[in-house]
Amino acid sequence: MSRWPSVKRWFVLTLAVLLAHLALLRAMPTALDLTQPANMPTLMFSTRALSEPDALEPLAPSPVVTAKPKTATRPTAKAEASATQSAAVTPATPDTTLADTDRNAAGTESAPIAAAAAPSASAMPAADSHEMAQVDSPSAVPPSQPPDASPQASHQELPLAFSAQKLSASVRLNYLVKTNKFPFPLSGELLWRKQGAEYSARLRYSALGLTRMQTSQGRITATGLAPERFADKYRSEVAAHFNYVQGKVIFSANTPDAELLPGAQDRLSVLVQLGALVASAPERYGPGATLSLQTVGPRSAEVWLFTVTQSEMLDLPGGSVQGLKLERNPREPYDQKVEVWLSPQLGYLPARVRITEANGDSIDQQWESTSSADGPD
């Protein structure tokens, strides 16, 4: 019986202690309770500790450049002014454009920094600055512009003057032909026919039944003879055709076509054309005067330059006649030298023609007699 009061007292005491602890726990603040007032010092310190990671989030881009690009590329005010002036005068070079593209892609520089980084005129090499000065200067001459002064020719080249009335009438001129290849002379003949606005010419050499012949046919225009066909025949014939519509010379020998220049002649008509030009204005052809004519052969065309040398008396098989000498000197290693004596007594047709080859071979035809062009061919 005596033990029950003791147990009862122990139980009551224990219960009272538990109730007292429970009351104390309910009265204490806890950090996990989010409903606590914000003005408690301890709670404020704990809240800052928990929200500190928010400060590590990326910040908005700042318009002010900071960090290392600022100290590495920041120019002075003088450099900025120089760079701005240079950009207004000259376009950006490919290297500058590429550098700016790389900087913009990296996002490390703003537009003012990129503009200041453009090369200025003072930073360019001396050679480049000199070239810019030449282009920008109003007085500079582009490299492609030819110089104003050109070397003057050593001779006086005259423009052509032609009068159809000064052409010789139809005639047949006979020649004695000498050549160093044969010990005996050959016979030659120039047959010239003028029929209204058309002409024909034939130059023939013959010996021992063999014949070499050149022919020219064409029109008579306000500027002179206009050949249409030239042929050279020995065993076979080769010819050159003058196509005035297409502006070219076509050769039957299958050689390349040649450009047809104004006033072009063939190797036979050129002898008559020279005489007509001199007869049209004889006072203009003193020593040193020149005539430039495109001369077409059976396979090619080239410009022949004839120079007046002198007027002299010729002692020929047909008699003594006056002759105005013109020379065509070789311009290439294998060119012929051509010497022509035009005689006013023969209607300014050739009284003598001498052709010298590059190897020294020559043929010399000298006037012997004159006959009618109406005789047998």
C-alpha cells in the first residue's frame, strides 16, 4: 500500500515537467517558420544568407565598357579625331572589316571602339599614303592616260589628195626587164585600162614561153582606186578579194583574213595610185614627203610607206624621161625594197620599177615603148 503514493507523485511530477517544456517550445521562434516578422535581427541575417546566390545571376549589359578592352584599345581624343577623318575619306580595307566582324561576334567592343580601331592615314605605310595622294589630287594623271607628248616622226606624212581626172588614159607600156638571175633580158608589159568608173590593170613578164602575170580589177572612187580582186599567177593562181562590206581581205591561199583599211591597194594598183596622187598635187611631193598605203599581196596585207627622194632624168631604152623617185625601204628582215620612178611624160605611170629582195636578188623593169591599150592582149 505504501508504494502507490510514491508512484503517483512521480507520475504527476513527470507530467508537469512535460507540460512546462511544451509551453517553452511553443514560445520560441524557429527559422523554418516563414510567417515570422521581417524585423527580427536573426531572421534578417538568415534571409540574406539564403538569397545570396541570386547575386550570381548574369547582369544586364552595361553601356559603359569596362574590364580589359577598355585599357587595351581605348584611344586618345586626338586619335579618335584622326580615325574619324580617315574613315570619311577612304573606305575600310578588307583587313579592317574582318577585324571589326570578329570583334562584333565576340561582343567585347562597342561601335565607337571599332571605329577608333580603323587605321588612320598617319598609320599607313609611306607607299600607300603616296598612292592615295596621287589619286585624290586633282592634278594627278591616271597611269593609263598616255603622255601628251609623243615622239615625232622623222618624216612628213601628207594626207592623200586624189583627182580622178588626173588618172592616165588607157595605155600599154612595154618594158625591158633585167634580173641578176638570168643572163639575158626579159620582156614586160603594163596594160592599163580606164573604163568609166571601173579599171583593170595587168603586169606581165615573159621569156622563152614562160609567163608571170599579175592582175588587178576594181572601181574608181572619189579617193582613188578601190581594188576588188588581185591575182598572181605563175604555174597556179592565188588571189586576194577585197570585201568592203565586211571590211576585210580574203585570200584564196587559205591564209588568215586581213583587216581592210581605207585607201587599201594591191601590189599592182599601188603603182597606178601613187602616180594619180602625185599628178593630183605635184607641188606637195618634194623630197622627204611620204605616202602611207595598205598594200595587199596574194597571201597577206601590210602598210607600205613610200618616201619621195628626188626628181631626176632617166636614160631608159625608150629614151630620156623625167622621173620622180619614191622608195619603200624594208621594215622587216625579209621585206622587199621597192623603188618607183613616176614620169609625167607617161601620165605619171611608172617609167622604171626596181625590186630588191632581202638576199640581194633584184628585178629592174625600164620603159622601152608605148602602144595602144586596144591592141591584142
